[in-house]
Amino acid sequence: MSSRNEILASLRRGLRRGAASEAQQEAVRQRLQHHPRTLIPARGQQPGEARVELFIRMAREAAAEVVVLASIEQLPAAVAQTLASEGERELVVADDERLAALDWNTPDGPIRCHRRVARVGDRASLTPAFAGIAETGTLLLYSRPESPTSLNFLPDTHLVLLRREDLVGVYEEGWDRLRAVCGERLPRSVNLITGPSRSADIEQKLQLGAHGPRRLVIYLVG
């Protein structure tokens, strides 16, 4: 018996249940295939500008910073301002064609961009978000060669590009968009990020950066 089967058998014994019937197995197969909706919060069903305002409010309540930009061409100057507050001029950047096309020679001087996985000692990273979820001010990112997961968690400061057109109302819509791009073979890692990393496990004292970035800055563009 495999370890997986041993664990499932142990759970069944604890629940005093036997193996699933054919009808129960079919119900699970149907759910996995069709992804039925459950109860959808009303606040996540707002359209247009109300959805944008909800995302900004929820993200800021989670201690993320949101910088609103009219166009992506304004991103280098905005990033330079953020980095200046950290005393930095270097970034580890996702290998994204939209970011590569920008002029990183800002009026305050050039920003040195390194397109690679994050390493210990990197202070700041910049990645595009696949989607933003207004319901909770959450970012949805997924692992791929041009945007490895290490960029999302290793540096102390995580900078994220999010286009308004990639904002959705609720989590279900985010998963729908991901399945439309990736099919049923989901990425190895899907990250849902709400605010900077934090923990209050030790003496109930809030500690930022406990398991990831201390600072999350979202540039909402468009």
C-alpha cells in the first residue's frame, strides 16, 4: 500500500467511513470537471470602477501599498521612487516582454535590472501579476520559467505590476482565467498573495516579513 493510500485509509477509519461508493466517486469527478460555483460574496460582484476601488481598499487594508499609474511607461519612475526609499538601485526582474521594453534609465539614474531567479541577498524584485482579485485585494501569480516563484518570496521588497484589465471580482473568476490559459494542467505553483508576509505566532506580536517580503507594492496600471 502506498503512503497516499495509507493516509486515506487512516482518515476513513477516523471518520468511521468505508471506501467511497461509485456514486460518490462520480460526484467528485463531476465537480473536478465542471468547477461549479458556490456562494459568491456580493462585494466581489461590483463592476467597473467600483471593482477597482474595492481592490485598492482591500489591498491597502492588508498593508500593501498601491500606486496608481495611467500608463506602463510611468512604471520605471515609480519603481525608482520606491527603491530610493529603500536606498536601492537594483532589481531582480521577471523575464517579461512588457518590462523588458521599458526604459529603466530614469531621471534619478539607471535602475540595474537582473533577469534571473532570486537569490539570498536580493533586496527587491519586480514581477507581473496574472490577476488581481478585488474581493480581498489579493494577487494571483503562477510559476513559469520567465517568472519563477522565488521572485515572489525571497527579496524583502516585492514590487508587482497589475493591469486594470486583469482585475477580477472573485477567486472563481481568477481560477477561470488561469484554466483558460493553462488548461487542466495547472502550473506547479500558484501563489495567492494578500499583503506582505506576516505572523503573530510569537507572543501575539505582529511581525512583518516572517515568511516572505516585508513590503508589497502594487503598481496598478491602465
